[in-house]
Amino acid sequence: MNNSASLTLAGCLLEDQHIDYSILHLKDPSCKGHMDNQNHMVTFSFDSSNTCGSEVTMNNSQVIYKNSIVTMNSSLSGIITRHDQVQIDFSCHYTEPDTKSVSFRITDSSVVQEIVSGLWNYTLMMNAYIDAGLLQKVSPSTEIQLNQKIWLQLKTQGLDANMLAIVTDSCWATNQPSPDASLRYDFVIKGCPNPADNTVKVEGNGEGTSNALSFSMFEFSAKNNEIYLHCKVELCVKSGNSCVPNCSGATRKRRFIASQQADGKPALITMALSR
């Protein structure tokens, strides 16, 4: 049993000393010994939910429990006793597990790429933040803990916001710098959050020249020291809200049609994190 301790005495040795095991108990009188009728061993037990009067102390990383097996006072008045007095002091200890928290640091606080895509020349930036307002930017000294919420903003400069919108088509993580690495975890699929991960949220996708996604920090089960975040971004010629992906239920798809997709190949941007 976890978080429990027991002390066992040989019943035959107690009998040799004319000690009746039924009158023995721990410091808490309700914690009596139990005889195993097969091996005639008497066991006294306690656990973290009922310490049976144990004194609990700490010594650095060790947790120490001290208790005693003593004789029950069988006199009604408590003034006299007709049994030999028994007191067996004992202690046990265990070492607390060494728990290490895993954290990641961003390699570059901001990733900036100059994109030439068909007729369009623009700057694409990826920044990481630790708040929904996108005010507290993650720096190389920021430790990102597992399950901590982080936000990635994809932002452009040099595009006409009245004419064009950027659509984050997909975002995924790999354990290698290559976006085509075999180990891959998807956040955004066809412009929509991965339905299998309820921590992923996408905001403003296809609405203007910037958008953001958020997710809870993780590590690959293989315990890799690096994580690479990749996002593929496309340009869309605005016409109402037609650039916004439709992420409602089973009809998840990109609204904009090929004629609205601006000339040129999608842009790929990558951000690296390391332990």
C-alpha cells in the first residue's frame, strides 16, 4: 500500500515473554496488532490518513515517522495494572521523490521572414506571448512550464489590410528542425483548431493581416530537448468574410476559393524552443 508502514512481531516470541498481543497497541489505543493465524505474526500498521499517533518530522528530503508499541492499561481506575509494561519504540523513514519541473525556453524572441510570394513582398513575423492580450512577449530568458498557456501571433507588414488577409492554414510541432519530420503534432488543420486538442484556440484567422493561436505547452513523449513550431500562411483577397475558415462542426473547411487565393506559394515560418 502506498504511504503506509507496518511493524511485525513474532507471536511465538511474545508468548515466550508471556505477553498477550491483544493488549498491545500503537500510541493511538485504537491501533491494535492483528495476528495472522497461519504464520502467527502480529502486524501493527498505519498510513498517511491515520498515523496512529506517530510523530512526523522532516530531515532534509527525508520524512521520519516515530511511534511505539505499548501495553494497554486494563485497570478500570488506571491506578494499577496486572501486566508487564511493554514499550517498543520504532521509527521509519522515506525519501521524498525528487520532482523536477520541465520547462522550455524560446530560442529567438521573434522570428522575422521577408516573403516574396507572386506579386506580393511582405514581412512575416511570429512572436510568442504568455498573456491573451499579447502584451507580455516571451523572451529567451522566459521559462515556459508544461501545460502553461502560450499565444503565438502571426503578423505581417507591407500588406494592404483593406485588400488582403492572411490565413493560417496549418500549424504543427516537430522534434526536428525540418517541418517534414516524421514525428509531428498538429495544432491548426485547414485553418481550424485541431478538434482532438481542446487547448488550441485560433483568433482572427482570415480577418486581417495578423492572427493568433494559443495552446497549452507540452513535450513529446520521447523527451526530446527541442520543439519546433511551424506555421503555413496563405494570402487571401478579401471579399466580406469569405477569407475566414469555417470551423463549425463537421463542415470545417476553408471558405475562400482558389480565385480568392492570392498568387504565390504559402509562406512557412518556424520558431524553436529548447529545454
